[in-house]
Amino acid sequence: MTRIVVLGGSFGGLTAAFEIKRLLGNKAEITVVSEDDRFVFNPSLPWLAMGWRKADDITLPVRPTLERKGITFIHEKASGVDAEGSKVITEAREIPYDYLVIATGPHLAFEEVPGLGPEKGHTECIFTLDQAERAHEAWEKFLESPGPVVTGSVQGVSCSGPPYEFAFEVDAELRRKKMRHKVPMVFVTSEPYIGHFGIGGLRNSKRIMEDEFAKRDIKIIANTAVEEIVPAEVRLKDGTKLPFRLSMLAPAMKGVAAVAHLGNPRGFIPVDGNYRHTKYRNIFSVGVAVAIAPPEQTPVPTGVPKTGYMTVKMAKAASLSIVSDITGSVLPEAIPMEVLCLMDMGNTAAFMKASPVLPPRQDSDLREGIVYKWMKIGFERYFLYKMRHGLSNWP
Ligand SMILES: Cc1cc2nc3c(=O)[nH]c(=O)nc-3n(C[C@H](O)[C@H](O)[C@H](O)COP(=O)(O)OP(=O)(O)OC[C@H]3O[C@@H](n4cnc5c(N)ncnc54)[C@H](O)[C@@H]3O)c2cc1C
């Protein structure tokens, strides 16, 4: 029986495991190995930081669904992968595989900027459940004694959307509380211009985002790098000092330690059009773990985002490739990856489309409207339902 091991139990890992099971049934033995035994719907973490969601609203245990589907779940952290010997290594065991799907997401590289991050530094982050819960506590404290807010992302960021959402949400919530006049807000980013999003912008996204930030009286400092963060102050490389009472800055990302040796210098996994490792033919990788080169060299390094939508598409494509290897079925032609995204804007939202992800494009769009906020809420419910029931064949 073919042994398929999936490393990671989130958007990429769960989708791949469910999809391979759906296509192969009992012809393969599928095992998911994950450090976290919960699925966290990351797109709602900014809402959790604002107090608009609780952890239980946006998480679910993965074991019951996996086991119901006949997929083995090992709740352990991998310490390495022996690609030559085809084994995943954890502290407790070695797990042999015929095929491996790496969906381990990012290592958040706070260590690259002194003073960055909630654990060893002075800034908040909203990229994990723990961080978002901590950011919520910081937010509650901030409301008792408001002051300047510095938010955005540091050089090398690749997940640049959530900092935009956080800035818009802070603005909306402060206005709701009639406190906005007490809070100077600055948005810093390594993107060469606002609305670049690491993908060279989307049609007129620069103009739209400039207007949206201007309407909300949020000062933009783009094309910038952060030198260090000291208590209550962000220091930029050009010497600018930005005092803050609350700061949320997104870090750059790298591949996680367990798989970094299979990746590029930043630990991201190089793959072909079917998400197969360019060297190890029985290893596939999907989601944030994958290496995607930026569309252009920017003055300050900025990475390409790998969104949930992209991750699910990658997981399905990788699953098809594995199934085609095993059954000899004909593989459909690889189609270029595209982005479809709903970005929260506090009291409204935006729809974003880039097809393909990187320019030149056939189609791109960014439009704002309250209907996209409702769609985002609906999508959260829909996706959690889909993961709870292991429905990888739903769009
Ligand atoms: C705050 C935030 C907001 C977002 N908003 C949106 C949005 O609105 N729309 C959108 O499309 N996308 C959004 N995204 C992006 C989306 O969440 C990611 O694309 C998606 O989570 C990537 O899935 P993944 O499976 O590649 O990695 P992850 O979701 O990061 O999951 C990685 C998995 O690997 C496991 N793992 C890691 N290391 C190990 C190890 N050594 N051993 C075992 N297991 C390991 C982890 O426990 C986890 O289960 C957002 C992301 C964040 C952080």
C-alpha cells in the first residue's frame, strides 16, 4: 500500500489529505503529522485581535475529522525530513513515506529585526492564535490609555494583507468608540508603494489604497525598512523615529527549520508547476512553504503572499499529481496560479483578484464595498464547515 505523509494540518495539509483520500480511497495509507491539533482559520485572526471573534469561533480540532475519514493523525512536531531515506523524523519516531507533502507554513522571522515581535520584542503580531489573543489584551489595555499607533510590516514581509486589515479595523473601532482623535496612526511598509501587496499591485490598487488611507487619516510611510524597535519607539533605517503606544508589525517569513534544508536560502521549497520538489521527485510542497520569486526587484525587499485560496489550489494540484503517479491517470495541464481575496477594511471590505498572481496579467481587480464584508463573514463560516466535514472537493 502506498504510504503518503502530509506534514502540516492547516489549509494546505488538510486539503491535500482530504483530497488524496477522496481520490484514492483505501489504495493509500495517509498520515497527517502536525504540531498543532487544531485548525485555525487565520483570516479571522485580525478580528480576534479586535475582540470581534473568540478562539472557539474560528478553530476546530483536526483529529476527529481526519480519523472519521480513515486518515491517521500524529500530533507531533517534525524535527527533520530525511529526503534520501524518505522518512519524516519527530522526537518520538521516524515515519517512512512513499510520497511526502510539505505544508508546514512559515517560520515568522522576528529575529531579523531587533526588538520585533511579542515574545522577545516590543511589538504585537496577529499571525498565530496565541499572538492574536495577546494582541487583543494589548488592544484592551491601549483603549484605557490611547496614544500613537504604528502598524504595518517590516522588510521582507510576504503576508502583507493582514497589516492593512488591522490598520483599517483599528481606525473603524476607534471611530466607533469616538476615540479616533486621540490616536495618530502611521502605516509603515517595505512595499515600494501602498497597494503593491508584494505582487506588483492590482490594476489601480495604489490609487485606491492611497485614497482609503487618506480618508481615514492614516499616514503612510512606504518603501521603508525598520532598523530596530525599542520600548515605545519604531526606528526606521532612514533615521525616522516613530513613537507608539501600540504597534503591530508583520515580520518576514522563512521556511520552518524541519524542512529548511530542502529549500532555498530562506528555507522555502522549490517546486515545479505540479508542486513537486525540483530535486526530490517523491516530495511535494504547497502553501506558504513553497518558494515563489517576487515579480520585480523592489528597493526594499518584499515577498510574494501565498494566500489561503492559492494554498488550497496548490494542495489540490499536488494531490492530483500524486494520484496520477500512483494510478497512471493523465494529469491535466498545470494552470497558472491566481489570487482571489477578500480584505477586511473595518466597516467595509475589498475584493481582490489577480490572474495570474504575478504580472503581466489577463485580469486583475480591486473594488471596495460592504457586500464583500458580508461575503468575508460567509466565507469564514463556509470554510470552517468544509474543514470540519473534510470536503476538499468543494471549491
Ligand atoms: C492573520 C492572517 C490573515 C490572513 N488572511 C487571509 C485572507 O483573508 N485570505 C486568504 O486567502 N489568506 C489569508 N491568509 C493566508 C492564509 O492563512 C495562508 O495562506 C494559509 O494559512 C497557508 O496555509 P499553509 O497550510 O501553507 O500553512 P499554515 O496555515 O501556516 O499551517 C502550517 C501547518 O504546519 C504545521 N507545522 C509547522 N511546522 C511543523 C513541524 N515542524 N512539524 C509538524 N507540523 C508543523 C503547523 O502546526 C500548521 O498546522 C492570512 C494569514 C494570516 C496569518
